[in-house]
Amino acid sequence: MSNRQSALAEAIASEQVKVTMLYGRLDLARERAERALREVHGGGGAGLTARMLVEREVTAGEQAGRLAQLHAVERGLCFGRVDESGGRTVYIGRIGLRDDEHESVLVDWRAPAARPFYIATPADPAGLVRRRHLHTRARTVVGLDDEVFDLAGMSEHDRRDLVGEAALLAALRRGRTGRMTDVVATIQTEQDRVIRAGLQGALVVQGGPGTGKTVAALHRAAYLLYTHRGALDRRGVLVVGPNPMFLRYIGQVLPALGETQVVMATVGELFPGVRATAHDPAPAALVKGDLRMAGFVAAAVRDRQRLPEGDLEILYDGLPLRVAHETCAALRRRARAVRLPHNMARKLFVTELLKELVAAEARALEAALRIEDLDDPEYAPLELDRDLDETDLRLGSERLWADEGVRRAVDGLWPELTPRRLIGETFADPHALARTVPEGLDHRALLRPPDAEWTVGDVPLLDEAAELLGEDDSAGRAAAREADRAREDDELFASEVVRLTGVGHLLEGGGL
């Protein structure tokens, strides 16, 4: 055996001892996580309060996530080592591990301590003497590559220990395998700069095919989850891919990087309740992909906030109710001026319009009947010889809103809309398309039947519509307030019962 082969075998054997120890720590961490998960579920639910049950489920979720992470990093657990100029040696891996004394034995590749492994160059060694890449198969070390930045700073033993080619040359000579699971070991300086950029704002990465854009994006997701976990665990991380095949391809990457808390979806799956797989014909796709289509959605929303052609006229219980066109226009301007989403602003429009209709009803009654002849008890509370107060307006609005004809007329002016209804009905109406599609875009390409299936190109439009429409949650908030009041009443009643029961015990025991 040559001296070079002997040195390589000796170095591999030395690194094998370290790698074996690290896998032992990994196995121990798995055993602890499994034991903790069993203990969480083994206690049963008897005697636990609702809060305790929630806390138990949170703990169980954390332990299950930790266990999934520990299983995901089995392949290529440790892939690198750096020797610092101060004499310290640091091993780099997919996750961080500690020994029984809580000392670090493996540094997570995302940690600041691991950054020199990625950014060191001969021109700027980042305080390193040597960088070593470890190549493993299962739990066995099968190869090493060394890069030396300061040969003079190495001991004689370390110089004899040098093996392999520089990692960059080795990376250039290795063919691409079609998988990205090991790329974390060979991230280049430019990619590392992208991966570790700050969290604030959008980060756009551009480059030609094969330049590592997807690699950098996935590693950035893993890095952000590691560095900003507190914020991102609440908000989540979504990876969007062009098709399911792409997602399956990258689905193996993030777990291998130590992360399992990522949601992956295609563009057609981004809108809740819609799983679009169909694609538009080229003319329609060209129009829907235009940035100006955001203006189309806004125009489609405003197009559904309509005015009567003349005065608003509704026949209610035999009485003609009339609200002037100018009044309807003023109510619409007022509702639009609050700059709330359509369905939330609708609450204001409907409330004010119903008040106008109550006043119109009072005027119609005055015109149709004399006060002294009005003996119908249904109208007696109106007291038409005085101005309407807030109670009159509230009760009158409730009574009018219960009428189907009134609701239909009001909804015709400012309907409650869902994104699917808005986009679907607009695409099925050639006149609405002509009014709302921005100038310069072929609105005819968008016309389709009302029952057409959703396409991938529709999803961004549905998402934009959801933002502009919003949801009127006033009924839910009112119900929540009522539930809070009821709970407070129950608690007050319970405390009173306890107090009275305590007095009863004193009386029975002769204490008073």
C-alpha cells in the first residue's frame, strides 16, 4: 500500500470513529424523543382540564416533529469538518447534537458557527486552516476531500493527514445525479450569501438553468426556519412548485436538511377549496398572466357595487317604497370611502339603505292613510306624527330585512360575494368582461360557461378576489360577544351559588 493510500485509510478510520459516535448520539436522541412521546400519550385524559389537554397535544406535536426531524437526517448526518486557526475542530452536519455534558459535538449547518465551512476561500479563509468534506454511505465513511487554506499553520501530523482533492475540483468532476439531497455539503459562497440573507422583504434570485436557484431557495427555507423559528412556526413556510412532479422531486430535500415543518403546493392548490389542474388555452393564459389583471379583479368588485337605473322602488306589504337615485349614490360613495373589503363595507351600505327604506315606509304610510284612521297594531309603534328615532329605525330595518323582496333588491345593488362567484360570474358575462378587463387585453379570450372547471391561471385571480372581498365577520363577533356575556353570567351565578351554599353550611352547622 502506498503512503498516500495508507494516509487515506488512516484518515478514514479516524473520521469513522467520530461519525460512529455521532450516530450513537442520534440514536440516543431518537430514543429520548420516542420515550417522551409515549409518556405524553400514556397518561390518558381522565381528570385533565381543557387547558391541560391542549398543552398535552402541543407537547405531543413538538415531540413528534422532533422525532420526524431525527429520522429525516439519517442519511449523511455529518458531512463536513473545519479546523480553525486557533486549533479548534468543528464538525458540520444536518442538525446539531450535544453530548451528556451539553457540549456541542455536531454543529447544525445553519448555525453561525458553520458559516466558515461555506464561505472560506483561499483569498479569504474566514479563520480556517483546513476544510474537510466527509462522504458517507449509510453510516460508513467512504471518502474524504481536503482544502488547505494555511499549510504553514498546520501541524506536521495534519499535513501527513491531508487527503483527496480540493472540494471545488471534486464537485466539478462529479456528475449531477438528478438529486439534491447532498448539496448541503457543497454549497458555494454565492449560494451561502443568498441562503443566509435577512428575513425582511422579498428576496429575488435570478440565474440561468443549472445555476442552483432551487437549491438556494430550499436551503434558505431550512435556514430561515432554524434562525427565525419563533416567528415562522406561527406563520409557516410554503414552498410553491410548478407541478406535483417537481414537488415530489424536492420533497426529499428539506427533511434531509433537518426540516419537516414546511407545506408544499402547486399554484393550482394555493386557493382553499380549489385543486386546479387544467390549463387555459394560450390566448386566455396570456391575458390571465398579465399584471394588469389585478386591476381587472378590482374593477370586477366595483362593478358589482351598483346603482338603480332610476330611483330605487320596492313594493313592500302593498306599499311602494322609494329611495332617490342620488341617495343611493351617496350611500355607495360613503361605503366605498371607508376603504374596507367589499363584504365588510356591504354591512354599512345595507344598514344605511335599510334606514332610508324605513323612512320611505313612513312617508308612504303618511301618504296612504290618515293617522286617526290607522288602527293596525303592526304600524302603531311608528307614531308617524313624530320623527323616527334609533329604535324605530332598528326595529323597522329588522322587519324590512326579513322580507325576501327587500333582500333581493338590496343584494342587487351590493351583493355578498365569494371569490368563486365573482370570478365565475364575470367570466360568464361578456358585458361584464368588456367593462372590467383593462384596455389592451383581449377580454373575449376569457369568456367561458359559468360551470367551467377552474384552471391554474384562475387561482391567482381567486386569491386577489379574496383579498378585495374580505368577509363580513360582524355576526361571528356579535355571537362571540354574546357567548362572553353568557359565560360571565354563568360564572357570576356559579360564584353566587357557592357563596349561598357556604352560608347554608354555616347555618346547618350552627355557625351563625
